[in-house]
Amino acid sequence: MEFSTILPLSQLSCFIPKTCTLIRAHPFKPWRHRNSKPARFRCQKMYVPGFGEASPEKKAAKNMHNFFTYIAVRIVGAQLEVPSVPSCYSYNTEAHKDLLEFLDKNSLNDGDKFCAALMRESPRHKGLAMRILEVRSSYCKKDFEWDNLQRLASKMADESNTRIMRDYVLETSHDPKID
């Protein structure tokens, strides 16, 4: 047996909340004299429950910060492992080995803890940590494609939503009596 629930329009998130105000350019002019500009709404942003200590953007920024540390470790590791094309980087198999050994013993989940522990390991490790910190900052500011991230995240959300809704419709519209 299937159940369906009918919600009042005020409970659906796709409708305009009661706190929004409609702004019209000339509300008393006859229809033929009005501007063709669309009406604008002034609304607050969506409330996200459960993020009292930080906004979703702040939590995402923290995750990106840790991800940039991971990327920096990968870049530095690659620079140390083999002779790289740019002449400003020199490979150092001993430093590469030190980095890999440290990675085996320490988690990279928290980038700041990882770099702090690496810095305190030994003077050689301190140099590696400083290099990772520099690469992390440089990559974040100069090389990471922020616009591409936003475009891809929006595209993935739209495609995923469409796929999930299509799968649901196909699943629920299938009549077992036909088989």
C-alpha cells in the first residue's frame, strides 16, 4: 500500500518564505505602463541547522585547507622523488624517504597537526615542513581553480539530483504485473 503526504504550501522550501518582501517598481500604474523588469525578492539565506559553531562554508574551507596540505605533500614528494623539469627544484631521495616514512607514521587528515609534527621531528624534517607550508599557500592562492570548483560542484549536484529523481520515477512507475 502506498502513502502520500500533502504538505501545506507554506512548508515547501521551493515557495517564497513569509519573511520575504516583494518589491515592485511602480505598483499603482496600469499594466500597459509598467516596466518589464521582473519583481525582486529580498530574502535571508537558507537556514542550515546543526552548524552552530561554524557555517557550512567555514567547514568546507577547513576541509579544503586540509586538502591543500595533502596536495602540497604530493607536490613536494614528487619534486623530491625524481629530477623535475623546473631547475629551481632539486630532487633529494633522502628527503623523499624521510617524508614517506613520516607519512607512514602520521595521519594527513589534519594538515596543521601533520605539518606541526613534521616540523618538530628533526631539523631536516623542519625544512620539509616549511617547504610543504610554502607550497600549500602558493597552490591555494595561485594554482587552484576556484571558479572551476564552483562550476563542477554545481554541475555534479544538478546531475546527481536529476539521476536520483529519474531512478526513483523509473523504480516507482514500473508495473510488476506487466512482467
